[in-house]
Amino acid sequence: MNPYSDPKDLRTFGKITEWQEEMGGKFFDWYSQVTEGDSALTEREKALIALAVSHAVQCPYCIDAYTTNSLQAGADEEQMMEAVHVAAAVKAGTTLIYARQMQRQVEKVTM
């Protein structure tokens, strides 16, 4: 196991308010408003987005949490994997777009 990640930290995430209650409280209020319930997006759609982002930023805590949330919100395994593939494709595209910077630099140096 990675010594820097402890699955128990996810269960105690609320403790982040202990050293800065006001900001922690504001974060949790905002977080709840954004992620919970149906609004313009359904709770299932929000959970799938969060799951995809979790993979893109490679957060093991988030992957565990949003895998569970996605299932609880009614997503199935195929939808969850598709969301992860979307995140992977976007991340690959954002890596590849920087190739244009490389190409411009090559042109600058070799011309």
C-alpha cells in the first residue's frame, strides 16, 4: 500500500474543518450544493462526471468515493467505464494539443 494514502482518510475527510472551520464549512456547503440532488444535471450524471475527473486527476480517495456514488445513483458498470474512457480521451487530447507548441518551436529553431 502507498504509505501516503490511507483509505481511512476518506471517512474522516470532514476533519479538514478543524483547523479552519469557516473555509471548511464553506467548501462543504458549496460541494453539497454542486454534487447532490438533481438540478440541470441528474445526481447520476454528476456522479459519473466526478468519477471521470477522479480518474483524470488520479485521486484514489475520489475513485473509491465516486465509484460508490455512481452505483448508488443508478449508474451501471458500462456507463462508469465509458465515463472513464471519456476522461482518458480528453486527457490524451490535452496532452497532444501541446504538440502544436513543440511544432512551433521546431519551426522557430530550424528556420
